[in-house]
Amino acid sequence: MRVALMLSLVACGGGGSSNDSPKPDGREVDAAPDGPGASCTGAPGTVTVKTQPGQTVVFHDPSGAIVSSGVATTGTATETLPPCSMISVAKPKGVVTITDVMPGETIVVGMPKPTFTDLRGVQITFPSDAEEFRAGQCTFNAGNSPVNLQVSKECRNSSTGNIDLVVLTREGVDNHITKFANVSVAPLGSATVAAMRTDFSSATVNVSGTDGFANVHLRSVGDRIDIGAKMSLLSPTGTINYVPFGTHLMREVHTQPTDEVLYAADMVAQPLTAITFDVGTEFSNRVTSVTATTGMSPTVTWTTTSATADVAIACLEWFNVGEHEWCAYVDPHRTSFKFPALPANLLPATPYESVGAAIEETSVFDGYAALRLDPINVVGLSNNRYPANLRYRRAIWIPALYESWSL
């Protein structure tokens, strides 16, 4: 659960900051492509940013000029801004900028952190070839049998309250799964894993519309919690195994048919016997070129095949400076964006080294006006669980190491 925290912000420009934390008003806003337009009129109001404590938050006016900047020591910052303003948050490896921010909105920047409360113990007896126990976000090394595990409420089945464990054996440099077992035990109870299994379930794979390269992954999901049991096929055709656990699978397809890198994630039901995936049909939004001007606040321009996505993202990259990045989230109807001003200490001193752009669409949000309120969590992770109907698509031109885009 996100907790409203108090503000600690150092002003360095105009505008007044406060400790108010109003709720988002949820209105739809279509900002003009190149700056404030008819929909950007109205009175200034409070904008709230929630992020990890200790990160720097920068508030910008619609032109990109700095209104105020400072460290949100407790994770929340507020500022009075006019319609269609911007906010930026400095992450450990770069900066994220959110555009077209409206008065009254609360912007959450960052993935929700797992919480671990109400620990309950269980004792598991297991064979010597068992190496790892997983219950949702809770992971344990096997050690010596029997083992006593303390499992939090967030990792237990939300319906039964039981601890649904997957036991794994891994091998090789890629740490791939070779054996598994399933066991469900009530809190404070005990259970025995008699033997590890190798009778994985499987599905045929046919990914079309690629240049011959595709990675397909299936991750077992119990009670809509990703348990980290991922099995892969590094080919567009063939057969992929998966651990028969839970009711769903996270199906991931990663391919590169041209100069784009395409990624799809879907929550699908078990049992799954066949994966048929046509790239041309599945990706209606594509990026076909990206250019940029020079300078510390360049204008990035891109072309797309459609504007029906939920967000466009333009990124500047510094690969030789700790893989530093600066990504701006903008309305997908835009095809260009001028990066705002930033305090000098938030960016490398050298010019950016490459530029990229991406288009994302997700079933979690209905358009950019909703997505910008929680722009990083495009997969809808909540209380350590994914939506049962998750559908996510991403197309990147000139890919880079976007740390926030990994599920």
C-alpha cells in the first residue's frame, strides 16, 4: 500500500510548495503536440509526486523551465504548477520525466516494493536434489532437510491462506530449471516433498513475422503471483516446457524483426498447449525512426505507425557513464519532444551518446492521462499480484538498457 509521506523539498525557483496530498482528479487531457494548447488552460494547482525516499524531484513549467527542485527525503514532494507542466525524478541510473501533468494529480514514479508482514512458519522435509523454495515473492535456499521457513502474508495464497511452494532444481551457466515439485501447506504446518519431478508441461511455439530471432518465456504464476519459475525457448518455433503450478502463466515474447526490439507479455491460462504469435498482428504500434538535436536539452523526433498506444517514451543514453539514461514519458499523439532543463548535478557532464524511442500499450491503463499517474508500473503490479487479464506491448527503436521496463 502506498503511504502518503511528508514533503522535504528545497525550492530553487518560483512557485510555492506545500504538504498537501490531493487525490488525482482522473480527467482526460489531450495536450497539444508541441506545448500548451486549448486543453492546457486553467488555474494552477497542487501536483504531488510520490517516489522512493531520498530521490531528487524537479518540477517544471510547461516550457520545461525549472520551477523548484529538491530531495524528497520521505518520498513525497508537492508544488503548485499550471496545467500541462512536467515533473522529473532522478533514479540511481538516470532521470524520468513525466509530461502534461495537471493540477490536482498525484504522480507515482517507481514500481511498488514488495512488503513482507505477518510471518508464519512451516517445516518442509525434502530430498537432497532440491535446491530452492519459492512462494510468490518469497525465495529460500533449501539447505539441510528439514527446513523451517518463515513466509509472509503477501506470499501466501490470498484465497486459502496456504503457503503454495514450488521446489526447484537448477543447472548450467544459465541456471535453467531441470526438476520441480509442488506442495501446499497451511501456516504452522509441515509437509514432505517425496521426490523431485521432471514431468514438465509443454506447449508448441510458432512465432511468425520475425527475421528468425525470437525468445519465448513462460513463467508460472500462482494466485497471480510470479514465482520466478521461468523456462525459455530461444527460437521462433519448437516446444517450450513450463512448471505446472498455479492457474496462469506469464507468456513473454521478445523478437527483433528489423531495427526495433519488440516485447510482449500476456497473462494466459493453464494448461497451455500451443503458442501462436504473429508479430505483424500483435504489434499495431511501431517505431520506424528516431532523430535528435544536440545539447543538454535536445529535441527528439520519431515516427510511428499508429497513435493508439498508451504512451510514447523518448530516451537519451550515456553508455560509457554507468549506463545512465534520461527518459521522457509523453502523450502517444506526439512525434517530438524537447527535453526540459535539469540541475547540472543530475546528468553526466558529457553529451548524450545515443537516443531511442519506444511505444507502449497496456491493458492496465486507458490512455496516457491515466498512465502518467503511475507510468513505471505498466504491468499493474499490486499487492505483489498481476492482473489476470494483463496484455502489454512495447516497441523500441535503437534499444538501450531501460531498467524500469523489466517485468
